[in-house]
Amino acid sequence: MSETKEKIHLGGRYWRLWTASVISNLGDGVAQIAYPWLASAVTRNGILIALIAVAQRLPWLIFTLPAGVITDRVDRRKIMVAMDTVRVIVTLLVALFVLAKEGVLPAPDEIAAGLELATEPVMYTVLLIASLLFGFAEVLRDNAAQTILPAIVEPEGLEKANAQMWGVEMVANSFVGPPLGSFLIGIGFALPFLLDAGTFAVAAGLVFLISGDFRTHKEGELPAKIEWRKEIAEGWNWLWHHPLLRPMAIILGLMNGLMSVTMATFVLFAQEVLNVSAFTFAILMTGGAIGGLAATFLASRVSERLGSGPSLYLTLVVGGLTSLVTGLASHWSIAWVMFIIGTFTGVLWNVITVSLRQTIIPDRLLGRVNSVYRFFAWGMMPIGLLIGGVLVTGSEATMSRELALRMPWFVVAASWLLLFMYAAPKLTTEKLESARAEGVAAKEEAGELPADGETASEAIAEAGVAGAPPPIDETSDND
């Protein structure tokens, strides 16, 4: 077998991880419709809607750094299984409360018509607490998922592995899941949550079947007592003193913060400005799948033709333009096209930067450095969500409800331009490629590259039919 062919084989363990991601993301796609629609059936207050999203993202600000220490100490596969199990339990509890309240919740069509209703305190509290618990589990699970991949796939295959993962995640999360979610909501409000819990359970089982030890240290090499401050500081200092990753983390945090401002009250914007039903809302969300799937096939070509630096600039420029056009839109189809374009460039950013990060960070520090990076990248999201909710509610005092719901898009469009001016000189192709080369050389010297333990036939057998605006830098959120 040639060396070239060996480099592109991803292996059976990767395909188990890939399958788990497909199934869990199908459930997440269903939840993309179920959770916001349920929230809008419980309250119509902009700040209260935003606070539910804040609760889910807040752990990325307060728990990300400790999660990195845990990820570098505990078998990453076991972390993923445990956190998926927690998500099963939390989602089932939400489903049970929804079943208890289903007789008094308004119908989906009534919600889409902008029904005026008082906040339902018990169900709102359940959603708030569940979102917070879900967020904590998500932080630890996603950090483990993103740091386990370099132990399964060789550096030369990381871009391909990430691209194939994101491509199918986009299809399941944004193309198949949302229409299925809207269909299930029409039958019963609890059904989407029951399905979501089932997908987490299946994903946990598949990850459990991945063979290998995914600890970065042998037993007894680390002190039993965790020195939290020291271990967090080691990851923080490594990133902070890296000339490329530090500005990249800050820039990504600001990007996700800006997107969160617009998404804080998006369900209200969609219902009251774009006049969508539950089914139309599901179709609207498929824009992300189309853009992401296109990027899966074209991202490498775009990066090669433009250069990795200009490809990242494209994400910044498009972010401003799509925000402005969406803010001016009065029909959902315009927003749908903007989602296609915006998600394409978002996945382009991911394919370049996540693979780069997995390549240059030493494996023994990968969990902690990755968590520091995501502290910046995702920690800005709850802040942006809160700003978005306050911006809409505050604007209503001086302008119409419709203009208030449009206002976050206009503010964010101007902010993207300022961010581009800051980021352009820091993310050049020369700086990106230099950091990649240095990272590969350092890992080769340290002997941290994964061994290829499977044959081509095993990889093909595991692949099956693989050939056949979410946050940026996301693994499977909805990372």
C-alpha cells in the first residue's frame, strides 16, 4: 500500500465516532425547532427568551477552563459517554414536564401567529435549569470530542476527517432534523424531546464501542490531587504566548459574540418579521445545511485558490453583509439565502482553523489549550445573547416592535466591518502555514502522531455510505 493512500485512510474508530455524530446531530436538528418553539410558547418576552440561550452558553464562560483540565486527565472516550448519558437524562426530564403541560400549551400555529400570552413560570424555570445543565455537559463532551480526534486520525487526514464530519453533521442537524422536528411538534410537543434523548443514548453506545485508551498520561504519572490553578495556567500560558492562536481565539470570540447578538431573539424575529410557521422555520434552518454541505466539497478548493488567510477574511466580510441583508429582509427566503452563504464561509473557517489547532497543540496540553481557546471562542456567546435580548427590549421603548427586532442585525453588520479591520493583518496565509509546519515538526519530534492500526479494507468497511447559522468552530453542537 502506498504512503499516499495510507495518509487518507481514516479508520474504523473514526467511522464509529462519525456515526455517533450523525445520530446525535439528527436529534440536535430536531431540537433546533423544538426548544425555541417551546420557549416561545412559554414566554414572548425578549429578555426571557434570550436568557434561556444564555443559560445554555454560560458554562462555556465559567466551566471551559476546568473542563480542559479534566479532559487532559481522564479518558476522553469515557467523558463523551458520561456526558451523553447526562444529556439523555436532562432531555427526558424536559419531555416529561412538556407531557404534563401539553394540554395547556398553545398550538404551534397559534404561536406562529404571534399569540399574546403570559409567561408560564414553572415551564420556563424547567427550561432555564435544563439549558444550564445541558450546557455544562456539552462543554465537557465537546472538548473531549474535539481533542480525541488527533488520537484517531493522522495530521494529514485531519482536514478530511473534520470536513466529512461537518458535512454530515450539517445535513443531519440542519437539513433532515428541523423538518422532522416541525412534523413531530405537529403531533405532540413532547415527541421531539423524546427522539433527541434517544439519539444521545445511541451516540453514547457507539462511542463506548471505540477501542483504545484516550488518556494523555499513563496511570500514576500525574498527582492524584488536581492542582487546578497550575494546570489551567499551563494551558492558558501556552495559548497566550502563541503568536497565532492568541489573536485567532480573540477574533473567533468576537465573531461568535456578534452572531449571538442576532440569534438571541431570532425565533421572535422569524415569527413576527419573517412571518414563518413551524414548518417554514424548519425550512429556513436548512439553509445552514446547504451552505455547510457545499463547503464540505469546496472549502479546500477555495482555500487553495485564495490562500488560507484570504479565506478567513471572506468569513468576516460575508458575516457583515449577510447580517445587513437579513436585517432588511421581510420574507424568510431572503434570510434562507443569507444562511446558505454565511454557513458556507463559517465551515470554511472551521476546516482551516480547527485542523490547524489540532495539528500545532501538543497532545499532552490539547485538552487544556483547546479549552482556553474555546473560553474565548464560545465564552463570548452568553454575553452576546444577553446583549441581543437587552437591545431588543430596550429598543422597544423608542421604536416599533418590528424595528426593535431588526435592530440587532444592523448593529452587528457595522461591528463585523470593525472586526475585519482588526483581524486582517493578524491572519495571513504566511502566518498560518508557518505555524502548521512548526506544529507538525514538534509532534514528530515528540512522537505524538497516531499509529495507523487499520488496513484499507477495514476503513472502507467501516465507512459505509460515507461517500454518498450555527456558532463557528463548532464540533457538534449545537459546537
